[in-house]
Amino acid sequence: MKRQKNNEEYSRLTPDKVGNAVRKALKYLFLIAFGFMTLFPVIWMFYTSLKSNQEVMMDTFSLPVRLHFENYVKAWKTAKMGVYFLNSVIVSAAAIILTTIVSALAAFILSKFKFRMRGFVYSMFIVGMLIPMQTVLVPLFLQMKTLGLLDKLSSMILSYTAFCLPMSIFILESFIRSLPDSIIEAAVLDGASMKRIFAQIIFPMTSPAIATVSLLNFLTNWKEFSLALIFISKDSKKTLPLGLYNFIGAYSTNYSQLMAAMVIASLPLMITYVILQDQIINGMTDGAVKS
């Protein structure tokens, strides 16, 4: 009976089923390998931050012999991370608020109003997504110098806002365009002004896309380095990415404390993304599907 049962089960294994099983197994193996490759740098950074600098120099990838939690205390003091952390919060928050307001207003006009040159204006915003930041560093530096904004947080706030606008407008315009026009028409018939329609109807209804845009801009602004490097030279105005330079000397580098500082600087990004990753994905896919 057992032999007959095994023969029946073997006979059910058609070539198609075997092929599907093999493809499924290969897919999972690929996803596991890709996940490991993605997570390994984060894991390596974390356990390296708990090693002594001698251990790092002797064997880069070995596990720590003893946990050196004092690296985090020394990193916080050496990099002046209290001041730099506050500057990063101010710059990121101000740039996100400014970007959200400007991009939401622009997206509302571009998606719900018909006017001459509308397509050209929208195309100019989208082209901004294709311009690498490095190509405009020199013109931006000269412009900020002319305006007297060097060594001021406002130079980074304005620059971050400008570079985040194209993507923000692209996402918000698609989302607002998917909203039914009947809502606006009903509000107009009730005597509501366009300012009131935007503030009390469109803006609240666009909150999922606004949350997505805000989170993506936060991830970009928090880790930005190039603009901060050319605009800021005063210690009191530096942001976290610039603070990591304090560990790099002319002849030696304290890699263990550098890794500890990088863990501290990366924690807000990792916590924000882990908690709100569903919001980011849903906000982008909702706008794409509805449009």
C-alpha cells in the first residue's frame, strides 16, 4: 500500500509542477541573497562600532572581542553631535515644510486648472529630476555668496527645497489629478474660494501623498553632504554628515568611533523608514494607480 501511494504521488509530479517548484526555490534564494547583501553593511557598521580601533585595523570583518560601548559616548563628544544633530533637524524640517507647501500648491494648479503653457511648466519641473546636484554646485555657491547666505542654514534649506520640488510635484500632481472634479465644483457652487478649497478640501485629501513626499524628502535631506560641504564652514552651522569628518585626520582615522557616529546619524533614518515604510509605498502606488 505504501509503495502504491508513493507511486501515485510521484506520478502527480508533472514537468510543469517541477519547473514551478524550481523557479519558486530560485526566486526565494535570490531574495534571501539580495536581502543579506542589503543588510550586511548595516550589520557590519553596527558591530564594528563596538570594536576597538586596533581590532578594526587588524581584522575589518571580525566580530568584537569585547563590546566597547564607550565609543558612542566618545563619538557624541568628538563629533559635537548635539549641535550637528539639532542643525540637521532644523534644516530637514524647514525644507520639508517649505517643499510640501510649494509643491502642493503647484500640483493643485497643474492638475486642476487649464492654462496656456501648462504642459511646458510641468515639463520644466519634471526635467529638474534629471539634473544631477553635482553639476550645479559651482553656480549655487556663487549665487549663495552673492546673496550673503554662506555659513547660514537658510542656504541649505532653500537648496534642499529646490532639489526636492520636482519629485514632490510629480507625486502630488498625479495624486491630486486623480481626485474627482465634482468635489471642487460642489465647493465652488457653495461659494468657497480657491484658497479655502485647497486648505480645507484638497490638502487634507492629499495627506497620504503628502506623507510619502515628506518622508522621502526627509531621507534625502538628512544624509545630504555635498551642498552642506560647500555652503558651511562654521562649526556651529554644520550638519551631521559634516560632523563625521571630525574623525578623519591627516595621518590616522578612528574607525570605531566613526562607525559609532554613523550609527547615531543613521538611526533616525532607519527608525523612520521601518515604522513608515508602508506609508511610503502606499502613497506612491495610490497616486500611480489612480492617475
